[in-house]
Amino acid sequence: MPYDAVKMKDWEIAEAAEPGMPTPEQWIDKLGLRKDELIPFGRTPKLDFLKIMDRLKNKKDGKYVEVTAITPTPLGEGKSTTSCGIVEGLGKRGKNVGGALRQPSGGPTMNVKGTAAGGGNALLIPMTEFSMGLTGDINDIMNAHNLAMVALQARMQHERNYNDEQLARLSKMRRLNIDPTRVEMGWIIDFCAQSLRNIIIGLGGKQDGFMMQSKFGIAVSSELMAMLAIVRDLSDLRERMDRITVAFDKSGKPVTTGDLEVGGAMTAWMRNTINPSLLCTVEYQPVMVHAGPFANIAVGQSSIIADRIGLKMFDYHVTESGFAADIGFEKFWNVKCRLSGLKPHVSVLVATVRALKMHGGGPRVVAGVALPDAYTKEDLKTLEKGLPNMLHHIATIKKSGINPVVCINSFHTDTPAEIAMIKKAAEAAGARCAVSQHWAKGGEGALELADAVIDAANQQSEFKLLYPNEMKLRQRVERVAKEVYGADGVAWSPEAEEKAKAFENDPKYDEYNTMMVKTHLSLTQDPTRKGVPKGWLLPIRDILIYSGAKFLCPMAGQISLMPGTSSDPAFRRVDVDPKTGKVHGLF
């Protein structure tokens, strides 16, 4: 029986469902694992992916299902909820199914976004562990990342305090001549702390470090998190760890983690992060949680490792992409799949009646204020004006050769006429379309969606990348801008174009992936422009480089790596029952 999602909060549903979670011994039996393939870790064990992959290396991969969405709005679309719902629906159909989701950051969890654990009867459990650190992967990444900064700061202090002979005699170090005005890396913390965006460190005396301007980002923005999402194994992680650019020297040459001789210790801190954690839905289907990178400057996906395991273990493996199809799906398509070599069968595009109305020019939504009538009563005119945003994303998915399925994530205020209008438009554009009530009814409410996914997965697909590896950076950006965003072209700033030419002329950057950086709130670089804007150019003002992850990141607009905490953050409602130790108030 599904829980009463209208009356019960998510943490209450989680608390009610968690006693029935499989034990590690039951997971071993349920998933057909060997005892040494499950690493004990309380209620959230880890999977030893090397052992599992070695045993299943000759097994045929299952069906690969990706979940994306229309352009996000404050009304929400529900990708994580839908991902859990698909897993539950396929489970109700008797399929061997599992999934993979990103690990949430403590910043959004304690701020306004919540845990990204899904919701209602399409929820991931155990919710408290998932929301508050899980098996410590983010903490390990913070330690590894900040160790690089410790190494840099110590090196700068010692190079200032000692001459070349003393450096060589005391610590066998050569002088790196680090330019204090060109330190690229900053510190990280897993909270939204806007006061740490720009700081001064090293105040005090000669022995108190090197005084300079520095910065903090949120933990999941770390290049190490981006690397965890894309590496194939621990040796791949170790190799990349020495290539991270921390700063530049006074002649403009990169200073790397390898130069600081800290890559080995950083990998040691991250050694346990390489294995995915095992959780489940409230209906007890398995879902792995592994990695949680930004969807702007990084790939915005759970890991390649989790997908590789899932495709061997399950007949249907469901994974989610961050943000909408222009960002998350594009990176899934042209970066994640390029690196993994995996070919997806289905992409589920999540849409809601309410969000499409906002793209059609619906009234502004204010937090804490009742929704305007346009979103709670039938309004076919506004809905019709918003449909082009959905159609645009369907067209993007079809360009990849993947079969699209539109999921109408249903609310009780949706009317039959509104549902029919969306279905008619989606099917006319060449997509299957299903209404799903997984939030209210769990797997039983997702049967229509599950059937559409099964049907699409069994249809022949011809997956193809948007551009070849040989294509130069500026051509790649132009193609993404036109084919995915709908821009007329690209407007390069002089500085960005100069950088692009330098990257194109250096063969070592040929293998770097193109990681577009743009707001998720619009197809354009302007977050206020909804729907499908026409007649615009994508401005590229700079290009960031992540040499460990091997990303070149063309930037359209400003992107902050440290979000701020709101005036009404979620932590105000989180507490612990002193008698039971159980956490409540998470959402």
C-alpha cells in the first residue's frame, strides 16, 4: 500500500518505510552478489565495483534509461522523484531494475533545495543517511581537495622564507615560483556560505602562512568531484590526480598537484569514494548513489562507475541528468557517454502542466505565497504557449538517436484537457507520452510510464554524438549553441577567443571534453528568458580549464561556485528526537 503522500511529510514516509529495508545479507541474496562484493557500511553498504565488474564482464548490458526535464522553473519538474518512480513502476511490472542518483550536497539540503531524494511514494531511503553525508564521500573529497591547498600554501611560505640552497637541503624541494595573483584553486566546504566567496588568508606573522586573497567554493564544485563522476577505476583517478592545475608560476606555466607532490596523498583520502553506495526506494528496489558534481561546470551526473555496474546487474538501469535537456542531457550525451562508451536506449523528459504554463508566460511565483489561479485551474491558452519548450527538448533528444518518452508528472490540479493537449503535442513531435502519479501512488501510479519506457527501450535506436572528437573547440561551441540551445550563433569576447585559439593550437587539449557553462533557467544565457527565445547569440566571455578532469569550460555568463544561504533556510526545521535519535524535518 502506498503511503498517504498528501498528509505525510517525506521524512515521515521514509521513517515508516525504512524498517522494511533489505539487510546487507538480504541484498546479497536479492542482487545475486557474492559476500565479498558488498562492503558493510551500516544501512548503506557499498558495492565493490571491481569485483562485480570482473565477475560480470561477459554479461550483456541491460537497457539504459536516462531521465532529464524541460527547462526548470520554481514550480519544479521532479526528475529525482520520476527516476525513483520509473524504478518502482518497472519493479511492479516484474522487471529486474535498478538505478543511480547523485549524492546531495549539505549546502542545498540545509538551504532551500532539499535533499533531492525524490518525494512522496517515489522516495529514496534511508533518507537521513542519504541527506547527511552518507558514507563520507563528500567529506573525503573535501579533505583531498583542501590538502592540495595546504600543500600550495606551505610551499609558498617556505619558498618565501628560504633560499634555493636551503629549500634543497631542508626538504629536497625545487623552487616553483608560484604567482600569488594566479592561484586558481580555492578551498571548499559543504555549505552555502556566501561570506567565504572572497577571503584573505595568511594574516599574522612570517610563520602564519602566505598572505594573499583566496576563496571558498561548495564541496560539490570541486574538480575532484567532477573526476569521481567520470573515472573508470582507481588507477584512472590516481593518474588524473597529478594533473590538476592549482596555480601558475611567474612565467605563466601551470603548477600542478604533481609539482606539489600531493597527488598520492589526495588519492589516499579518496580511496573509498570509488565504490557506489547502495540505497533503495520506499518499495525496496535498489538505487546506487555515487558522485554529485555540479551540472554547470561539470557533468551533473551520477558516476560512470555506477552506470557500468547497473547495466551489468540489472535488465533496466535508470540514471538521472542534472537540470534540463539543454544542460544535463547534452553533457550526458556528448561527455558522459563519450567517456563511458555506453549507448542509452531511452531518455525520459519530465514535464509538468504547471511548469509548461510558466514557460507560456504564466504569472510570477513567490515563495510562501499561494499559487496564482493560472497554475491551479485549467488554462489551455497559457499551456499551449508553453509547449514549445517541451518540443524543443524532444527535438534535442531525437538528435542523439535516443528514443524520447515524455513523462507528465501529474498533480491533482491537472485537468483532462490539459493532459490531452500535452500528449497530443508530444506524440506529434515523435515522442511517446505517459501520465505518471508516482508521487501519490508509487509504482502503481507509474505503470503507464513504465510501459512506455519498456516499449521505447525495445525499439531500435541509433545513438550518435553531436560532434566528433576531432572538431575544434569553437566549432563545438557553435554546434551546441545552435543545435541544442537554439541560438543563431556565438559571440566570443576577445579574451575568450584568444584562449580558444591557444587551446585549438595545442594538441594536448584535443582530448579535453567541452563542458558548457550556462544558466539552467533558460535556453539562453539570460535566466529571465523562458520558453524558446529566438534571434539571439550565445556570449562566451571566458574559458575555464580543469586539467585533472580534462574539461574545457566555455562560460556564458557568471557562475558562482559558492551559493548563498537564503533568509528561510531548511535547517530551521531540521531537528533530532532526543529519545530515539531520529532526524525529522528533512525534505
